[in-house]
Amino acid sequence: MRLLLTGGAGFIGSHTSLLLLQRGYDVIIYDSFVNSSYKVINVIKSYLDSDGIDYKLKTIKGDIRDKSSLEKIFKDSIKEGNAIQAVIHFAGLKSVAESVKYPLKYWDVNVCGTKNLLEIMKDNECYSIVFSSSATIYGLTNAVPISEDQTVSPMNPYGKTKVAIENMLCDLFKSNMNLWKICSLRYFNPVGAHPSGLMGEDPIGIPSNLFPYITQVAIRRINLLKVFGDNWNTEDGSGVRDYIHIMDLSEGHIDAIGFLKSKKSIYESINLGSGKGYSVFQIIREFELSTGCEIPFLIEGRRDGDVAEYYADISKAERLLGWSPKRSLKQICIDGWNWQRNNPEGYT
Ligand code: NAD
Ligand code: WQD
């Protein structure tokens, strides 16, 4: 089965690509590499080569806003007699802070880019798509665990683009309910790395997220961690989130593709998280215990736009996809540290 992975060279896309190729899927990665390195493609290939796996992978550099380039991929696949049967749509911009500064850029890449992709899929009779949505769309919620039927109220332009895309997907489904198979996966906090230590998260510049920040403190690229608030209404006063191992998250995509394949038509939004909440202090403690690295920190004021606590209700993913996370927080820390220790400067 041939799949197109937009943004397939990114953090989540690269881990999912490798897993799909290991399971025998034929993969086309389409990525502009604005937030990823071509080196990850070579890592994927050499990993598969060393395992003696016969695989089918094409990588094409391009932007999802470039209609003719996207169109050519679909048409070429049809000509080869190997049409693209489904798309996993990771491509997009994901920084909350940047989206506040440059909202139009986010609406253009995320929303207009997705509209392009959907038009081309429709023109080429490819009707299955798994979309990378985000827990950020729930915004200020006070009922945890968060289930999919909770009202969405995104607090930043990035989150608003994800809601807009979900709405666009839902409208498209309703326009022809016998045709489209759509699954919006709402990720919580994807962290950790491939167990080989060969692939992981490689943020450009100073990380804005907790976990890559901690691994960079551990490798001493950064001196100390700033904990954004110790006076939240949580058990130890620090913010609580749902951290999910990147390998568990990647497996969720394989299950989502299988789910869509088994349906005549469908539209679903599904949370992918660990279903557990951990505080910043708990993460620091577990990282120190699992890796033996000391993480010096200081307490700072709260970060704008943060919420006290959120974690996912994952019963829908368990019920519909037959998926559940298998890896512990300890495994997240071990694998994340292994990646950072082997690649202190990431892919560069
Ligand atoms: P990432 O930045 O590592 O990957 C995104 C990929 O898309 C990158 O390789 C980038 O080069 C590519 N890309 C960006 N704009 C593009 C464009 N216009 N055309 C083609 N390619 C383009 O991010 P990620 O963490 O792997 O996230 C993947 C998806 O999941 C994103 O849509 C993101 O919004 C969503 N998501 C991520 C998280 C997270 O915390 N990592 C959480 C929830 C949702
Ligand atoms: C986690 C906790 C911080 C950094 C973000 C996006 C969201 C989604 C996932 C894409 C919070 C605290 C953090 C630091 C800290 N991405 N923290 N010091 O904010 O839950 O979600 O990533 O869709 O859209 O907003 O993740 O890792 O930034 O923060 O104390 O240097 O760690 O306050 O409590 P967040 P995060």
C-alpha cells in the first residue's frame, strides 16, 4: 500500500516513516525541510539496510502550498500503476510563540497548505487521510482527563489553524459521506526518541518544549532549566502534561491507517496521549533517576498561555484503533537521553 507522508522528515514523521517501512508500506515523503534535516532520510535508509529490510521509499523536496509539485506526485504514482492510497499529513508549522508573532504565515502554511492537499487528493481520487491535530485545541479546559467531545477553545493562532483544518476536514466528509475516510489524531506531548538512539527530536535553536530542553541541559548545551511556575493548582505546584513516547505515537498512525482501511467511509477525531499526567518536577526527577544526569533548575514566573494541567482520555483510541501506549516515562527518559548523548548537536 502506497502512502504519502507530508512532513515525513520531521520529528513525528521520521519515526512513523521508519515504522511504516519496516511493516512493508510503500512510502513517499514530501517535505520542504524547513524544520528538518535531509540527514534523517539517510538514517532511515541505513537503519533499514543494516536490518536487511527490502523497502520502498521516495523522498521529494517540496512545499504543500506548491500545487503543481504535489499534483505531479499523485499523477506519477497513478502512471506507475501504484496510486497513493492514503495520506498522513504531518506537514505544518508548530510553534505557538511564532504563530502569535506571524499568524498569517501559520494560516497560509497550515490551512491553505492543507486545502491544496485536499483538492489534489480529491482530483486524484485519493480519499483517505490521517491528520496531525493537537491537544492545544482544547485550550483552557478544567475537566481532566480530556475527551474528544470536550469543547475546543484554542488560545493561540497555531491552535486555531488546527481547529480550522479539523472543520475543513469535517465539512469535506459531510459533502460526500460515502467517500471520505478521515482521522484527525489529537496528539498530546510527543517526547522521547527511537530506541536505537539514531533518531530523535532536533529543534532548531533553543527548544521551547520541556523535554528537549531537559535533554539539552543534560548534555550541557544549556546551563539550567527554567521551571515556569511552582504555584499552579496542581499537587506539587508545577504544570502537569501528558507525555507520550514517540514510538507509541508512531504506532498510533499505523493503527489509524488500518482503521481507515477497514471502513467504507468515516470521520473521527481521536486523542493520542499516555492518559497520564506528570508534573514538571516529576519529569525532572524521573529523568535524573533514569539517566543519572543532574538537571539544575530555577523557578521562573508562569509562561503566557500555559494551563495548570491536562492529560488525555484515551479510551476512544483504545476502542476504535485497538491502540494503547506501551512505553513508560522511564523509557521516554532513557531513549530521549540516548538520542541526545549520541547526537549532542542533533543531525547537524
Ligand atoms: P516537525 O516540525 O518536526 O515536522 C513537520 C515537518 O513538516 C518538518 O519536516 C517540516 O520541514 C515540514 N514542513 C513544514 N512546512 C511545510 C510545508 N509548507 N511544506 C512541506 N513540508 C513542510 O514537527 P512534528 O513535531 O513532527 O509535528 C508534526 C505535526 O504534528 C505538525 O503538524 C504539528 O503541528 C503536529 N503536532 C506536533 C506536536 C508536537 O509537540 N511535536 C503536538 C501536536 C501536534
Ligand atoms: C510542558 C510543561 C510548561 C518548558 C506544547 C504546545 C502544544 C503541543 C505540545 C504542538 C508546561 C513547562 C516548559 C520550559 C517549563 N505542540 N515548561 N520550562 O506547553 O504542554 O505544549 O507542545 O501541537 O501545542 O503548546 O508543552 O513542553 O512546552 O511544556 O517549565 O523550559 O513544561 O510550563 O507546564 P505544552 P511544553
